[in-house]
Amino acid sequence: MCRRVLQVVDVFEGGRGRQASCVRCACGSPRGEDASAFCCSAERLFWILEAVFQFKPPQRIEARTHLQLGSVLYHHTKNSELARNHLEQAWFISQQVPQFEDVKFEAASILSELYCQQNMVDSAKPLLRKAIQISQQTPYWHCRLLFQLAQLHTLEKDLVSACDLLGVGAEYARVVGSEYTRALFLLSKGMLLLMERKLGEVHPLLSLCGTIVENWQGNPIQKESLRVFFLVLQVTHYLDAGQVKSVKPCLKQLQQCIQTISTLHDDEILPSNPADLFHWLPKEHMCVLVYLVTVMHSMQAGYLEKAQKYTDKALMQLEKLKMLDCSPILSTFQVILLEHIIMCRLVTGHKATALQEISQVCQLCQQSPRLFTNHAAQLHTLLGLYCISVNCMDNAEAQFTTALRLTTHQELWTYIVTNLASVYIREGNRHQELYSLLERINPDHNFPVSSHCLRAAAFYIRGLLSFFQGRYNEAKRFLRETLKMSNAEDLNRLTACSLVLLGHIFYVLGNHRESNNMVVPAMQLASKIPDMSVQLWSSALLKDLNKALGNNMDAHEAAQMHQNFSQQLLQDHIAACSLPEHNLISWTDGPPPVQIQAQNGPTTSLASLL
């Protein structure tokens, strides 16, 4: 019996504060230069197996042959109808043969996958339920089928049923003496509870998982993979909550854990307990996953160069893996990595590159309807952020409105609303819509999510509005609250934005010394990130401040910096708006456009940036 690989699907589905879905059983198929030779072998095997039926074999051989034919057709051809026929025959006949568990349950497993592929979910679920019911004396298959049905419910967004099944699996694994697989079931359930934001149930469950993982003595790679699973859940839970500083110890443990795994030899000694015949993820996939959560942390903290470094490493490893492995999880990882690096590019003043990467995400989503369904809201959010960066406010509003229509994820919804509010503030004439939005993200009471980072951002938006309305004392109160929260969790970009806006307020009020005390650290922090817009804003203020203070040499230096930043942004602005991909800003309905037509030169203004 081969050892199966349990794969996490869409581990961080949703963007800022990512969700996770359940695990699925998957085995790979050959890729690359040996693929054609393998297909020829599969075809020869098919005809050999077909010939068996001419000899009217006994039921055991007939059922096994139907299973082998169905498996070959399902995995290596597009003839799904014939595959289904053979698998149904295998399932039907094998139920009449005593002590024939492997054929019976493998037929049920593959047939249910095929039903799902053909959008026959209503046929897959009762099949799996019956197989689960009659497999209780076969621990490996009983656990595997429970995972598979839980995965099916997860894909249908029925997380309650999926959690119930995973709970059943955990108790079954405990009864048959498999603490390892019990931990897999419980960690998978914890992942779904995080998706549902049932934090009251998550905390005790993760505490139990931590105890089980530490106490389990077995295969070192399996133990370390459990630890990686556990730590990934902890890290994503902290990042969901916007607690960038608090997560550092867990993230460091996770990075050390993946380094340990990379040094261990993956021997093929099978466990004595058949219920332990599972892996969570291959080592190579876990490595990409750890890179991914590190990128998420770096992005939230404002360490954008670090985010870029780890994204490059992860994408390089993904390209190598995709040459040998067609697992859907790899495309999911790629999309999430691109989503984060696109935001980095927009902050660091590389809009043209960000736009090309948005187009790359579109292409990936075109190849997978499910990937598009799970990431459409994020894609429109990214386009909205790009529109803000090139001062296309009408298009930004349309993109954010589309994203709000497509998401049910509370953290992403709050993130979008916060950015849409900034659009309305900059437009200056959308008071009714703006106040309606601000009521829904009031950081002083009834804030819709528990994210520390998003609540700090909501205070900043309030401060920005008060600044534009000339209510400077109120603006200072909101911005000081933002600073307090962002300093507590090392949210560097929010800190830089708040400092420069406070500096601007003090400059307007004529308090030049206090303004300078705010703008200088804002500039230093923005340079470290690096945040081009804050550097542009800070250099403009420093120029005026130094003039007012009579520091002519410093004023000249600040003016030169401002000129340099302006030129860089202008060149990038023109390059981005000249790309054919710029027309994506008009796409607000349906799947991503297949072809993007070029346009004649840029049509947007850089005036608001200068």
C-alpha cells in the first residue's frame, strides 16, 4: 500500500488575513521529458487489461481489472465516461467479494473524485458516506475517506459538516491508537475553525494539538511536518489578527522547523499502524508555504525588501516544482505570493511591474475556474490599489465596489472598505457615501473584525478625513491612536504614514519644530521600507520646513530629493499607463479578459502625487 500525501488546498485563501481549507488525498503523475513514454505505457497497459475480460475471470480479478482500467483512464486520458463506467463496475462487483477492501475502497475514492470532476457532487457524497460506513475495520481507508468527504464539504463551503467529519476522524484515530493521524484531523479542523472565525473553539483545540504533537514519538519527518502544520496555523492566526510583532517567536520556530526537515532523510519505512500512512505535505511544498507566510509577515510589517527576497526564492522553487508536479496547491501558492508582491511594488513605486504581475494573476485564474472564484475579490482589490496609484479614482471605486460584491471574507471586506473610504476622501465630494462607510468601520466601537492592523488603519483614515476637513485637534487624536497601535505591533508603514501626516498638521499650524520632529523619522522609516509616496510627501515637507527654519542647505537637499522621487514616479507612471494591461482597470464583470488591447499613451494624471 503506497503512502498517501495529504495536501492543504488554498491555505491562505482571501489575501489580508488568509483563510484555509481542508486537506485532500492526492498522488502525482509523471511530467516532463518522460511523460510521453509514460502515456504510451499506459495505453499498452489499457489494451492488456481489456483483454482480461475475454477469459471471463472470477469476480476478484474482474473487479480489480475494472479498477485498474478506470484508474488509467481517469489519470491519463480525457475519456471520463469510460473511466466512470469501469470504476462503477469495480465498486459494484467488489462489494460482493469478501475481504476485498483495497479494491473496494480505492474504487470508491477514485470514483468520487471523478464524480466531483463531472460536477456530480450529489453522487459523490452518498458514495463516500457508504464507503465510510463499511470501512470501519480498515483504519487506513476509513481515515482517508473521512478526509476526502471533509474536503468535499469544504469545497462546497459547508464548513460545519467538514468540521464534524474531522472531529469523527480524530476520535476514530484515537480509538485505533494513531495519535499522529488524530493530530492531522484536529489540525485540519482547527484550520476550518479559523476560516469560520470561531476563535473560542480554536484556542483550546490548538492547545490540545500542541500537546499531542510534542508528545508523539515516531518518524522524525512526520513529527516535524505536524509541527510545521501547527505553527503555520498559529502564524496565520496572528497575521489574521494583525499582530505582526507578537507573531515573531512562532514564525522563528516555523523557520527553524523547516530547516530541520530539509536536513532529514525521508526513508520509506512504513509505520506499523496503518492509520499512520499519511503525510500532510511534501517537504518541498512545506518549504514554499513557509516562504509564503514569511512574505505575508514581511508585507504587513513593512519590510518590503525582505518580502521581495523571499518571494523571489519561493517563486523560483515553485517553477521547479511545477515542472514535475501538477498539484493545484502550487498555483494557489503562486497567486498568493503574487498578490503580496504586487502590493509591495505599488508601495515601492514600481507600478508597471505590478500591473504586469496583476496580468499574470489573471492568466493563472483563467486556467482554473476554482482559483478565479477564490481570488476574484483579491484581484479586483489589487486593481483598485493600482488605480489609486495612477490617480484613476473612478476606476478605483468601480474595482473596490466589484471586490466588495465578490467577497464574504470579513478581513478582506474591511480592508477594501478602508481603501474605498480613502478614495472618497481624495475625491472630496462623496460625503454621504463616505460617512456611510466610516460608520461600518468605526474603530472606537463595534469594529467588524479583530485585526489590530486594520483597526489601526481605520484610525488613520479618520485622521486623514479630519485633516482634510481642517479639524486638526481631532486629526491628531486619531493619528496618535494609530501611532500607539502601529508601534505596539511594528506596523512600520502605518507608522510612517501617521508621522508624516502629523508633521503636515503641525506645519499647517505653524509649529515647525514639532513638524520637523515628525517628518524626519517618517522619512527615515519610509526610506527603510522603502515607501515612495511617503518619501515624496516627506521630502516636500522637509523642503518647506527647512526654508521656514532658514536651513537653506537642507532645504536645497530636500528639494533635490523631491525632484528625484517625482521623476522616478513620473517615469513609472507613464510606463504603467502605456502598457496594454492598463486597460484592466475597466474590467469589473465576469472572468478576466483573455486578450488586452493596447491603448494610445497614458490618460491619467500624476498631479495628486506631486
